[in-house]
Amino acid sequence: MNVMLEKIVAQFLENSEKYRIRAYGNGHIHDTYQVENKATGSPDYLLQKINKMVFPEPKRLMENIVISTKFLKSKAPDADQLTVIATQDGTPFFVNEAGEFWRMYAFFSDLMAYDLPDEDPAIALSQIKSAGRAFGQFVGDLRDLEIDRIHPVLPDFHRVTWRLEQLQAAIQEDLMDRVATVEHEISVVKKLIPKMTLLDAWLDMEMIPRRITHNDTKFNNVLFDQNHEAKVVIDLDTIMPGCIHFDYGDGLRTAAVTAAEDDVERVTVDWDRYEAFHAGYLAATEDWLTPFELETLPLAAPTLAYIMAVRFLTDYLQGDVYYKINGPRQNLRRAQAQLKLAQLFLLKP
């Protein structure tokens, strides 16, 4: 066992020698480990080092998570919920000598996350509808929490105009001499600007209400039981004030597609999956969404795919400093795939 990790585990758990630690998952942002209890039937835990480059205010981030999870637990005490494990000193995180922030969660041994829906079409549609309902229920359950209690840990996270400003700066700097190789992608981004900035305008004009939203509703951020029923929404790092379109759109961006996010050739929109997520999400939200929110939902998926395309392209031009990659052109492939999806979503029949 890594001695450093063992010392960190000991900040949260007594008798740290009872556990084995292994790398876990394939997330882009944090370093994540499963803390396995050597005793059969005893609970496991999830340990993470918070990426301070991505989340420069870890204390505020953890405040959001603690407040929201306690609030959700108060509304449904018997439901499965993400649970923060405090250190032995009672704090929700540990800061080591290097200034690294570490946190721990209870591990859901009986639940599973999936990067993509099941290969069986019937199971996939059931999973997607259930995920949509879970994400919608999550936002609905937080409607009674005062929005001012939740920090905007990543201001302008889904603001298209800000993401375009970042891309333009990366184009001008051209640190890696890559701009000449992505002229086509840049031209597509520019062509889509008029439609893709509408959501920004509606928010600025307060035509869309601000709500406490998850803001990262990828399909793999919900856990399923063995019956393919969505049970727990996870990865609450980006919980903050936003709008319903962010969650609805990002859910569709990942659940209604047919391949991995960097598989440019194979990725496309499965409209049956789209309708399944839509039905699940509205089952949990339709009673309280405003008429304008409902009317403008079709623009959510293309806008969120577009935002991700711009972000991936920006990171590629900057030298792949934000997202973890497994090859030198992965961020470019991700950007190409998301631009493809944005244009397909705009063609919704």
C-alpha cells in the first residue's frame, strides 16, 4: 500500500491497516481510489484528491456538497444518498502538508455506474428513462433549499460566451502551433454561435429562472441497482446556481448517444434514447417547470454539446492541460464528436 495514501486514509478511518487502496474509475478531473475493507461484508469507501486547478476553492465546494447532501437526506432519510465521511477531527476534508485537499465518501458496493447505456436496447431505454427521472428528481428535491446558501464554485461554468472567449484566447496564443490544423472545427464553432448563445441571453434577461442544479449530469453520474433502476445521483462538485437546461441538456448529451465521447465516426443521436430521457426527466419536473422552460428545452442538448466541443477544442489548443487524455489527439476527437452531436441535436425531428 502506498504509505502516503495510508496516512491520508488514517485521517478519516481508524485502523487504516484494515484497508487496501486501489485506483478507481476513469474520471477526467480528480485522483480517485477505492478504500476496500479487508473484512468480508464490511463497508468500503471512496477517497479522492480534489483537483485544485479545476476547483480552486475546495472549501466552498465541500460546503456545497455537505449542505446539499444533508438537505436531501432530511427530505428522504431512508433513500440512498451520497454520504460525506468526515475526518476524525470532524471536518469534511483533509489538507496534507503539500496543501492537497482530500475527501472521502461512503462507497456503494451494490450499485453501479456505466459510461454508456446497456447494449441491450430495451435495458438501455429503461436505464436512460430512469436516469432522466433521477436527475429531474434531484433538482426538484433541492427547490426548497435557499439558492443563496450554495456557492457558485465555477462561475460562468456553462456560459457559452465565456467559453468562446477562452477559445478565442487560445487561438490567438496558439501555444502548441495547432490552430492551423483545426481551421474546420473553428469555422463550425463560429457558424453555430447565433443559436448557441440564446441560452445566455435568456438567462441575462431573466426569462429562465435560476435554480440549484447539478451541472454535470453525465450518464455515469448516476448509480443503478441490479434491476437497472437509477438510485443515487453522484459527483456533486458542480452543484451550484444554474438553470434546468444545463442538467437536461448534459443528460441528453451523454445518454442519448451511441458511442464514447471521442468516437467521432460512430457517435450519433439515438432518438429513442432521447425520448426515453426526456420522458423520465419530465416525469419528475413537468409539474413545476415554467412554460418558457418547457418551450426552450429542445435547445438544451445542442447547447451543452456545443459548450463541451468548445472546451475540448480550447484544451487541445492549450496543450491538454485540463482534461486527462490517453493520446495526443483525444481532446480534438472529443471536440469533433461534440460538434457533430450539437448539429445533430439541432435537427431533432
